[in-house]
Amino acid sequence: MSIAKSTEKFLTSNRGFVVAAFAVPASFAYRVVQNLNNWAYRSFRNTDSRHAEEVSRIQEQVRAAYKAGKRMCTARKPWKSMSLRSADFKQEMSQIDINLRNVLEVDAKRCIARFEPMATMGEITQFLNPRGFALSVQAEMDDLTVGGLCMGVGIETTSHRNGFLFETVEAYEIITADGDLVRCTREENPDLFHALPWSHGTLGFLVAVELRIVRTKSHIKLDYEPFHSMEALCRRLDELLSDQDAAPRFVEALAFSDESGVILKGDFATPPKGAKINRINHYYKPWFYTHAARSLQTGQFSEYIPTRHYFHRHTPSVFFQLKDIIRFANTPWYRYLWAWMGAPKISLMKLTMTRELRRQAFESRVAQDILVPMKHLHDSIRLSDELFDIYPLWICPVRLFNHGEHEGFLRNPPNDASSEMYVDVGIYGLPAGVELGAYDQVRASRKLEKFVRECGGYQMLYADICMNRSEFEEMFEHRHYRAMRRKFNAENAFPEIFDKVIPEKWIREKIDGLCDETS
């Protein structure tokens, strides 16, 4: 057996060991180097001039590719993205090198900050939190980039008030297909402004974005409210959100079974002397969701959590996925001996993923976020239980706003309502039927997608998509998006969203066969 095949076999059959022994320390080293790089950039170079030079360099690349009639994408390696897909489409395109990852400006008076697109959530909280600020919608995972979240989708526990992260954008700076630098706001180029969310880089290259920020306090006072009836949990969540002005600043829920869960609600606070403070992200602490589950036995309680710890509370456990990759990662011995290096970066876990591991992940691992109207939450949990039997589930309310004539990829709420409350249901883990050999990922995913379409919901596009093109266009509104592709010469320069987010060809063949069978 060749060395390459032997290596692939070892990586495939010893996944947990490889992640713990390689990805965890490599992630730690990567963070150290990245922090030093960021410090050097901000300390020894004029950020504005460097940004202008880099934008000019990107424009030159884009103009050359456009003149040659080539389709374009970023040169970012597929393993660095949060999606499991290997992005085969990049092989046939002109890859534009973009190295923009800094915080450019913080305007404390206007409460607006300007970022380059590759700045990550971890770097942003590290920069803003000591200055007493945070994003209005502060996404969770450290490695999520601001560009990916603005051109894709970003959601967090303030989204029941503010909507998706893109609703807090004040301005985008985009390099279009022909190399022009275009600034767009709600007043300047508003048609493009409202088409960019969910466009996934298929209308142009983002080079800077201005986002609303909010003033913070040192801690979050968090209340844990347990339920032993899912119907009661859904009813209580709806009640909490019925009055937007009175709703808590932060709201999420965790479902631990089809009949039990915890609602977590909080706000910025300064803890009084002697208050219970839980620095939840210290490496020796149990994972946050396991801590929250204790309230099902102990009853309701409250505590204070340092603000940055709260913002990244699910990062050490990679939400709920690390337990299936390193099965011993939440044991005391692992936390004390190894977890001080932090959680493995998803990108480095992808780097060690063989083709066989990708096949296994597609066929046996669920990583889905569905967005459905609030009234369908209980039905969503029931269906998830039927299809996957995976717990915990992440439940995060999000308000969808009416954009009138600028209706984007998401449709305006019905009946001309100014907004409508939706809820994101995050399903991450290994379905119970896998070990029994009674699980079909494509059939289960298609049944979930059909439910989401029928109730007027949406699927997050980082996940593996098992819809065909017509089903995808039934779920999402394409009219304004395609008008902007025509207006800004993107049709022959960038792939359409569907072609960019579908799984690899060898996976797609199985999906297409089942689509034909069930159409």
C-alpha cells in the first residue's frame, strides 16, 4: 500500500485522535501567529493606506480576469471555509487573491465600525470588547468572517430585535465584475445594497463593510428557565417575544429532548458585590450547553457571565459537534490537560478530512440550520426528532423585516407586515439511526427541506443542499438578485448562488437520482 493511501486510511480510521493530536495544537499555534500578525499590522503600518493598496491590487486582478472573459472567485482555500463542501467549482475559475482582515475604524460617537471582510468574530470581539463595544448582532463562532456573514447570513441571540447581521450594515464597499469600486447604502445604490445579503459573493467582491455597534457592560446577567414540556417552552418563547420593546436583549433556547429544554435570556449588567460570576469559557469549565442542562434538575437560576465569554459560549464545544469528533473532550482530564489550547478550528479539521471522511460526514452527520416562522417551531422540533433524533437543538429567534420594493433573496413578510418573527433551529450531530444502519441522509434532508419550503421558511446555505434547482428557486426569491446580476455584469463573471452552494459532483449524483425519483 502506498504512503498516500496508508496516510488516508490512518486519517479516516483515527479521526478523534488526529483532531486532538494535530488540529487542537495546530489551532492554538495558528491563533498565536494570527494575533501577532494583527498586532503588527495595526502597530507598524498605516491601516488606511495598506487597505487602499490592497483594494487597488484586487481591482487590477478583477479587471484582467473580466477582460479575459473568465469567471471569478476568491483564492481562499476551500478548507478555510465553514462549510463542509470542497468547492470544486473553484478549479475552473480565475481565483482572486484577497487579503483583507483588519478592523479599519471605530467611530464611537456614531456607534459604527468599519471592517475588512476577512476579520473574524474572534478578532472583532477581542478588539471591541476592551473598548466597551460589540456588534449589534455578535455572531458566535470565532472563525466566522464578517464578510461571510454579511454576504451570507449571520444570526445571534439579539436577532429577535435586530434581525440578521446584514440588517445592521450601514455601507458595503464592493468591487464589481468589471473592477469598479462601488459604495452602497440604503440611500446610495440601494438596489445593490439590498441584493448583497445571501448573495455569497456572486455579485462582486466585498472589500469593506460598516456595521452598527452597541455599547456594552462588563458582564451579561443570564437567566436559565427550564421546561419539561416542549409545548410550554414554545409558548413561553412566543410570549417573551410578543412585545419587542419589553423582550430581553439576548434570547435563545436549547432543546434537550422532545419534551425538555431551557430558555436563556439576558442583558448587559454590572454584577453587584458578591454576585455569582461564571467565567464559562475557562478551559477547565464544562461546556456551556451541559451547564445549561443542569437547570432541568436544579430549577431556574441566574448568574453573571463576562461579556466576551458569553459571546463565544458555544465555541469550546463547537456548538454541540465536538462530542461526536473527540468523544472524551468534555471529560475533566481532557479539559485540564489539553483544552487550554482551545477548540480545534473547523478549517484545520477540514484540512485533515479525506474523501472517505467527507463521504461519511455527508451520509451520517447532520449540520443544518433551518429558518421557519415562529408558529412552526414545535412542528420543526417534532420533525427533527422523527428524522434525526439529535439533541441538543439550538433555537434562536430572528426577526425578518419588510424591505418593500427592495425585496431580496428572502421574501417580504405577508400582508405588508413590517416584520415577522422566525426562529432558527440548529441541528448538529449524529442521527440515532446511523448506528442501526437505518438512516438515509438524502431522503431525510429532502423531507426536512420540503417541510421548510411548505411553511415559508429557508435553509442556511453553509449546509449540504439536497434540493434541485427548481426547489431551490421555490424556497428563495431570485427576481431582484438576477436583476442586479444583469445590472452589474455579474452573469458571466460569477456563478449563481445555487451552483456555488450545491455539494460536490460525486455527492450530487446521488441527490439528483433521488430528486428524479421523488419529483
